[in-house]
Amino acid sequence: MNHGRIQAITTKKFIGNNMILLEYGKLTWEHILKDILYISLCSFVIAIVFVLVTSQAFTFKIYFEYLLIAQCIGLCIGIPNIIAFHVLKPTKPFSQFALLTVCVMSGALLGSYFASHLIHHKFSSFKGQIPPQMFIIAVILGFMISFGFVIYEKYTAFKLSATNEKLKRLNLEKEKLNADLKLLQAQVEPHFLFNTLSNILSLIDHEPKRGKKMLENLTQYLRTSLIQSRKPSNRLADEINMIKTYLDIFKIRMGDRLSYKIDIPHDILNIQIPPMIIQPLVENAVKHGLEPKIDGGRVMIKAFQKINRLTIEVADTGMGIQEKSASGVGTGNIKKRLKALYGDTASLCFEDMNPMGLKAIVEIPHEKNHSHHSR
């Protein structure tokens, strides 16, 4: 009483008429045995219903007879369905309905024949005779159960199609975010590079040691940022080392107007995080928070793990809520990437510091003692 287990592996959409074509999976013994199990379960239920409707008292002998009849008819309808649909692979609704009708009618006839030979039941007056009542009931139940399986399989195919579409959409979003990341780097690095090179040129004549140190830091920063930006994730330690080099460059430029502190426990340094998450926050803190301030200030980077969440904080003692940190291109890119990678389980938010400054807080889900971020 199975329609042949139409197993939709993928769906194809034709642009002209938007018709969805079901593709049939390879017929395996696993599929056949699973369908036989479904048929048997249906036969158990049908046998119970028939005993309750037609018999005054429930006995195992009567139930066994009905069960044997139901199994004979169910298997004679179901197995041809399984083979026919996977061999012929009908794609149009009319051809599927026609094939289903042939399998149900012939299966009900053959099943009734076998059942009447195995059991001399009150359905028939003579052993071996196909009783009309049995055949009619078999056809009705065969169609009902088979259509039930058809609806179930089409629902499964619809869910599979929706899941595939969702995965494609997520992949496209991730590809777009990767492109946005490259665009962000293209926007940030040239500006940062030109300003730093300009500072180096001005320092070479008057303060060659500071100029040389800035050039060494710039070379190290560009080398590490180029390598790490091409990876899907980096160790927290590697990201922090790159940030240190970045801040050292600004410290040479700003002198005593800039100081920084990094507070990260050693046991979480190997945690993997997406690239370019901390750097834009540090850049915003320096450029929009501390540089416009006459006496400068301090950048504080802190990270800690609580249960299954990694929290990264980038705070500064700069211009406070007037900063552009919360609305810049870099922070918007971070929010989009966190959404694509972690869904609603990751976040980026900002808090006003007292008396002055701004704190950016990034929260990322992380399984303890695992080195790769989820998804």
C-alpha cells in the first residue's frame, strides 16, 4: 500500500513554467525494507480495525487471519509500486496517477487471490475464491494509503527543496560577506598604509630610529594581515599579535597620547575566531575616539570565556558616545558576518563608558576545549 517511495533527492525548476520535477533516488535494499516495514505497520492497524468492526470478541486467531489478509494485499500493492516507480520514473502527475492505479488494482486482485488461498475466511464461501468485498476494500484502502504516502513524499520533497534553497541562500550570503571583507580591507589598508608611509618619510630625516621601528612594524603588520585575512578563521593569539603591531604603529605616531592594555588569559589564546573582527573595532577606537581628543587616551582589549561563549571587549577612553564606531562600515560588516556565521547566537553591541569612552562587546558561541568556531 506504498506508492513506491518516490524519493526526491533534488528539485529542478524550469524557468518557462516553474514546473517542479521530482528526481528518483537509487533503489536500495534499505528503501525496500523500510517500505515493507511501513506496509506491515499499516497492516497491523488495518487488522485491528477489521477485528473490532466485524467481530464480536477479539481473539488472536481472528486477528491473525485479518493480519495475514492485510499483509498479503499490502505487500502485493506496495512492492510493485516500489519497483515500478523506481524503474519507470514517471515525472508527470497523470503518469504517476495512472501507474499508481495499475499497481493498486492489480495488487489488490493478486493479494486477494493469495489471501483467499491461504485462509478460508467468511469473506468467501469457497477456498480460493476472490470475494468481491475483500477486493473492493483492498482497492479503497490501497488508494487511501498510497495517496497518503504520495502526499507525505511530496511534503518531504518540498521540505528538502526549501532546505536546499536556504543553504544556497546562506552560501551566497557568506560569499557576499567575504567579498565585503575584501572590500573593507581594500578601503582600510591603503588609507592606513599611505598615512603610515607618510609618517615614516617624515621620521627618517629627523628621528631615524623611530622611522625604522615604524617601518618594521608596518612590514610585520602587512605580512600577518595578508596571511590571516585569507583564512576562514584564525587563532585569537594571532589576531592579538597583529593588533599589537597595529597599535605599536599608532603609538609611534601619537606618542604619549596613546597607550593600550591587553588582558587575555593564556588558556583561550588558541580559540579560533573569524578574521577582521577585532581590528576594525580597534581602528575605530583609535581614529574616532582617541585621535580627535587633544590628550589622547587608552585602548583596552579584554577577552574571556564563560560557559560556551567567548566575549571580546574593545574599550577606549576617547570621545565616548559621539564616536562613529557604532555606525561605521567596519562595524556593519562585523554584524553581517557574525549573523551569517552564527545566526542569532553571536552579537556586537556598544556601551558608553563612564566618565568618557566607548566599549564594543563581541560575543561568539564557542564549545569549550574546541578550537573551531561553529558552523
